[in-house]
Amino acid sequence: MVDALTAVGFLLIGWVSSAASTQSDPDFRFTPRDAIFVVLLALATVPYAWRRRWATPAFLVSLAAITMLWLLGYNAGALPLVLLVGGSFVAMARPDREVIACAAAACTCFALLWWGGGAPFDSREAVASVLALGAALALGRGAQLRVDLAEARARAAHEAAMRAASEERLHVSRELHDIVGHSLGIIAVQAGVGQHLIDTEPRRAAEALDNIARISRDALDEVREVVSTLRGGQPSYHPAPGLDDLPALVETARLAGIKVELTLPDDTATISRQTGMAVHRITREALTNVVRHARATATTVRVDHHDGVVDLTIRDNGSAGATATLTPHGTSHGFAGMRERAEALGGTVSAGPCDAGGFLVRATLPVDRQSR
């Protein structure tokens, strides 16, 4: 509808502005308007009703019609201005090759008008026409470039938002997996202990129940923190777990009846918070798999710091096949979380059976590199 009204407006402008029979040159009289003039006027204006779909053909038809009007001695009135607007339509919507082709066609027509006679069109008007059309094309192309830039920025913002949302989902997924997987594994073992000892050793059974209650409360608090963050709330501040929290983590694993030996370096204070948190998370996931799958009785957790690198090894004496799903070739969400945490710091992680038996998880992390 807008394009049709535009074409009608161009037609009326051309009809009204071409009514004068003379111009500033008193020695020249325009050819009176007749049926040929009406046809050429229609060809010069009506095609712009389809300028969104066929901007280039509309401009070329209009250019040819206006050129014929001048060559036949008709007064084209304000139609050259319509041609400038049509050129801007092409520049805003069509590729560069079509814009260049339209500019070349227009220059050819200007040269033909200059040499061919008809209505007055001297060298000064030819140069002015070329400059005016060039300005119109430049303005149209500039407007299109601004639109393209705005769309590109909008797409970039949308993609950034999608990446942020995806990263947040991965973060929440890892956190919930770590929290729920580790806690439920220990709770399941403690529940089995309590059920087994409730008749013969009620005191130890009560201790198991106390452990279940404590672990459940801690896990529930952590889950609430994650959910509050996901909802955009303001969770109460709790420092991220790090190297200093490994003894408590190991003690929780011992509640499952597994002997865990922990070795830490003397200079833990020089290891960055991000690296310490990654060590804690990887250790928790590894111990969770030991409790739930390995059928192990002993595990060693060793953290070494040398040459700007932290080496973390977790080795158990259980059945390596029971934890095969933790290997990089499996589908374990746990190993995926380990790998993501290590790679975020520029480190590596590997997991697999040991030649001497058992299962080994090893991570190599930079001491002070910030997360990417």
C-alpha cells in the first residue's frame, strides 16, 4: 500500500510540475503534452509501486522514460527528482553490482541527453545530474549500511545473550550434578549403614542418621543458593569451596566407609581461588564416583604444586570397570563437568583404569590463570 501511494504521489508530482510550457530559456518551447507524454509519465512513475521487489527494474524503466521525455522535447518537470529518489531505493535495497549498473546506465542517458538535443540539457546540467545522482546513491547506501549495522549489532547481542544463557545453564547443571550426586551418594551409603546396624548397634545407626541429616541440610542449602542465583535473586554470600575445604570433603567421603588419604602442598595460599575451586570440584566428582561405583576400600587424593602448575591425582583400589563411564569416551556428565572446569582455566583432565588396578583421575591446572 505504501509503495502504491508513493507511485501515485510521483505521478501527480510529474503531472503538475510538467504543466509549464516554457522554462528559463525563452528561445525554447516544450512539446505540448499528448498521449505519448502520458504513457512516458506513467512509465516514469508507476513502476515504483513495485520498488520493494524490483527496485532496479523500476529505476531503469523510469530512467528510460524520463530520458525519452527530454529527447522528445517534453517538459519533465520534477521527474528528475523522482529519479534521484528511485536511485536511493536501489542503493538501499540492492547489491553493489546493481547499484553500479544503474549508475552506469544513468551516466549513459545523461551523455545521450547532452549530445542528442531535445529539451535543453547542456554540459553543466549533465555534470550536475551526475553529482546529484551520485549523492542520492551514496545516501541510500549509507542508510542501508546503518540498517545492516544495527541488525548485525542486534544479532550479536542476541547471540551473546544466548551464549550467556547456555553458559549459565551449563554452570547450574554442573553445580546441581556435583551437589546432588555427591550428597546422595554419601546419604545412600549412610542409610544402608543405619539400616544394617539399627538392631545390633543402635548408637552407630543413630550416628549414620545424624550424618544423613547434616549432609542433607548442607546439600539443601547449596541447592537453594543455585536456585536463587538462577532466579536472579540475591543469595546469601558463601565463599566458593577451595583447597582449604578439601579436608572436610574427604571426611564426608570417609563416612561411606572408604579410607581416604589426602596430601596437600605447603604453599596452598599461593594457588589462585579459581584453581582451588576447580581442584575441589574435580575431587568431589571423583570421590562421588568412588563411593557410588568403584567398590573401593581406599583412595588417595594428592595435590602437588610445582612450576606454576597444580597436579591433582585421585586413585582408588576398586574395580576400574565399575567407573568406566567416567572415561572421556563415555557419556558421563561428571567427566564432562571435570573437563569443562579444567579447560576453563587452560588445564587438562584425564580419567581411566590404572595398569596396577583401580581407577585414576588426573588433572593439570595452571596456578594463577584466570577463567576465560
